[in-house]
Amino acid sequence: MTEPVIELRGVGTRFGSQVVHEDLDLTIGRGELVAVIGGSGTGKSVMLREIVGLQRPDAGSVRLLGTDVWAADAAQLSALRRRFGMMFQDGALFSSLSVAANVAVPLRESRLVPAEMIEPLVALRLAQAGLPLDAGAKMPSELSGGMRKRAAIARALALEPEVLFLDEPTSGLDPITARAFDRLLESLCEDLGITVVLVTHDLDSLMTIARRIVVLGRGRVAADGDLEQIMASDDPWIREYFSSRQLATGQPANAG
Amino acid sequence: MTQDACRIGVDSGRPVLELAGDWRLARLPELARALREARAPSRQPAGFDRSSLAAIDGTDLSALDTAAALQLCRWLRAGGSDPSSIELLGFEQGHERVLRLVARTSDGQDESDARPPARRGALAALGASTIAMLDMLRGHVGFLGYVLVEIGRALVDPKQLRFGELLTQLSRVCVSAVPVVALVTCLIGLVFAYLLGLQAEQYGANIFVVDGVALGMTREFSPMIVAVIVAGRSGAAFAAQLGTMRLNEETDAIAVLGLSVAQVLVVPRVLALVLTMPLLVFVGNVAGLAGAAAIADLMLDVTPSTFVSRLHDALAPRHVLIGLAKAPFFALLIAVIGCRMGMTGPRDTRTIGTHTTSTVVQGIVGVIVIDAIFAILMQRIGW
């Protein structure tokens, strides 16, 4: 087997006296589409931040694309940062730049892309993310929530990432937009071979796209597998999580 | 190994573009050069022109990403071929998917659509900013009326007034401003007395320094300096606080809870500043005169007791009163501008920054304008 894309070994995190992760192990291979779920405060977003090098874990090691994130020097880190993209929960677009300029930031800063190719590449990224081209001329504050998220994906895709991290990509979106987003992620994974890791609470997303689901609980991986395996789990939180879904879908039938 | 990234070859009598090696974003400049050279007449296979390109051969292709695929698609379109329908030979499945995807998504795009509209000319920009300034001024006047009505409402029905918030604001805008106000006015009084003293000494008129400093400090300098400090401290703070609360939808939450944003946020801030600015000016008067008395004692042989008795004779109470009377007007201007700049504009982080800066600038300019109006009025009534 080739080297895993992400490898967490014995990761421990605490905020003051509150233990978030304890001895957390997780391995993700190339081309996987993995959804991370878990109750509030189980450290899903914290884990993402530790993998991308925004927050140092208190114990353990994090390897991303073969580099130990927390032992790497500045040059290794900046080389590594060109190889993954991250989409933050509310987009985190730079509010002083137009959408097109936002997408162009990584292209310009990398100094890899010749100037005359920047504009066509920005247009391609916008189209890939499903945005109309004239959205590129707008400022982030003029976009709806769904379009902001698409613009954020376009920026995250700018430099052909090998791995894409997404923090709650479908939260706050209507179901139709959310499903379109799911298809987008699916095609990124299948057509372009990008490894996709998302933190989500959206059960529909889980059911439609996730090949593999990782459940965090009590500071470690509580369950890991495909949808059927997870649903067969007898972990009380997981049972409650999926039964909330059955209740919700059951109600209209009872009412009608 | 120096294999060409691409060349036009012949395959069963047809011209075929043969790709080789890594086609990745990091190699875009090289790939562009290779594509340009492939089209050079000297390298075309005899008897064919580039528009009749029949297929692309990807057998030797080891990697293809979307950026490189986009460059290829653009090159093909420029040469009159359609990248979505051209025949692909020997492509790996993954590479073919990438190329087809890019061909599809980049089809019929006009990249200039994503460009922000062109900048205006200098004259149009001047006109636009003038209109924007007048609009802003009109908005300020409207907001002033709104705030006065709300203050009136709070005075008529004191239950509406938020005493807790008012006390918090009083402490923030007044009590914590005392040290900086005292320090700055004391230093100004010191420098002012020193400069006046240099002139007065030449005529042996040391004692008249007291007259000059007392009049200048109480009537003009102290109110002005306090207003500048308050515009920088409290005006900016109002704009930033309210702007952040609005960005965070806290102001909407207040409105939805059935509370009045004006009563909860704006009135306490405006009242606090209007009530306390005269106090700060008084602090400034005392500190400024104390600074002047210190210099007079050290350099001009005017003892503190002489200074005070001369102050009694030379300083008419009206000068102090005029200085104190200006303060609430300055305060109202600064507070209204600060609150309005926090409550208007697009809800993004950049606006908070620009509006905070703008609050300070507008506050200081406005204070100077009001001061000039006061000076003219006072001169007319002979005070």
C-alpha cells in the first residue's frame, strides 16, 4: 500500500482541564472521501486544525502527505501548504478583495503560475465550484451563504490540492444547494483523485457521499467504517444520532 | 532525459499531438513554451497545417492536472480544435476524465466577466466621492434627529433608559479617560506657557503669561484637545463596538427580542459622552493651568501664589464657561458620528476598519468646524 495521506498517532489535546483528544489514532489513504462526525465538543474541528498546522496538539504526531506537520521546518511547511486546501466554515474569504481576487491569491503567492494564466485559471476554478463567472467581480459581502462557500472551495482548489479539508461545508445551506455541494465533492474526489476530509453534521451528506465515516467520541475514534458498519454500531451516541434521523423522516408519514 | 512535453507527430497519416511527462501546475511556463514551439512551422510534419489536428496521444503522459489541462484546452481552441470532441488516444482513464472535465467547464467562458468593473476616471471619482460625502452628511443629520428623539423618549419615560449600560459607558468614556486627558493638557499648558514666557520676558511682562495661558487653555485649547482625544478614544470605540455587534448579528438579536437598538446601545453612549465631556474639559483646564504654573515658577519667577492671584484678576468666568459650553456639542457630534458609522455600511470586517478610521477623521474635522462657528458667534455677541 502507498503511504497514507494523513496519519495521526497518539494525538492528545486539552484546553485547561478539559480533555479533547486522548491517544487519537487515524489513518486516511489517498483518494478517500472521509466524513468526520461526533457530538459537540468532541474535537472535530480541532482535529482538522491540528492536521493543517494551525493548532499544536499536546501529544502525539501528525503526518500529512508524508511530512510531520509539527516537526517540519518553515520551508517544508510552506511546501506542504501548497499541496492541500482548506475551506473554513463560513468561507473566510478576504473581505477587502473581490471573489476573483480571492481565488487568485494562492495562484499569485505561489509564483508558480505565469501571469497570463491566472485569469483563465480563476475562471476555471469558479466554474469548477459551480459559480457563474460574473460572481467573480463581486465582493464577498454581496454573496449569499451558499455562494460564499462555493467561492471558498474555488480558492481552496486554486493550486491543485492533493487533499481538501472542509469544515461543515453544507451547514446553513438549503437541501438542494447542499446536495449540489455533495455532488461537487464527489466529483472532486472521483474525477480529480483529491482526498477529501470533511467535518459534517449533515446526515444526507453522510448517506450520499461518504465512503467512510469516522466518529469521534470521548477523545478518540469511537467508530470507523462505511455507513452500514457505523449504523450497526452499538455506541449509544451513534444509535441516537441515526435514530434522530429516522424520527424526523418518520414524522410526516405519521402525520399524514 | 530531455523529452519534449509535446510535439506534433503523424499517426496513420493524420497529425496527432503527442503529450509526454508531467503536465502539472508547477510546470505551466515550460508547458506553455512547449505548446508554442510545437506550432512553429519548422516543426510541423510536412503537408499538414495545425488546424487539421486529428487527435491527442496521451500514452506517455505521466500526470495531468486541471491547470495544465486548461492550458492545453486553450491552446487547442486557439488552433481551431474543440477539446471536448477531439479524439484521445492511449489516455489513462484518470487523465482523460480530467481533460474532459476541464474542456467541459472551460467551454464558452469569457474570463473577463470575472474582472471587477474598470476604475472610474479622476473627474468621475471626484464627483462620486463628493456625492458620497454629501449623502453621508445628510445621513448624519438624520441620525442626529433620530438620536435626539430617542433621548427625549428616555427622558420622558425614564424606565426606557438603561442605567446599567449608561454607568458602564460613563466609566469607559470618562473615568478611564482622565489620566490621558490630564497628561496631555498638562504638557500642552507647559509648552504654551514656555513659549509665551519667551516672548513676555523680553518686555519684562512675565506676569502676563498667566493671562494668555488662562484665556487660551480654558476657552480653546482644553476643549479642543479633549475633543481630539475623545474622538480617538471613544468615537473609534463606538464605531468598532457597534460595527462588530452588527457583523455578529447581535444588533438584530436585540431588535428581535423586542428591544430598541437605539435605547440599548446608542442612547447610553451618546448621553454618557455628552454628560462627561464638560467634566473632562474641566480636568483639562486644571491640568493645563497646573502645567503652566510649574513652568512659570521654574523659568519666569512667577510663584504659584502669584499665579493664582493673577488668575483671579485676569480670567473672566465667561471664558471658562464658553469652553465648558462647547464640550457637549463636541461630544454630541463625536458620539453621533461614532454610533452611526458603526451602524451603517456593508457587514464585513473591512467596513469596521474603514469606518473606525473615518469616525476619527470626521470627528476631529467636525469638532474644528463647530469650534470655528462658536468663535464667530461669540465674536458677534461681543463675548
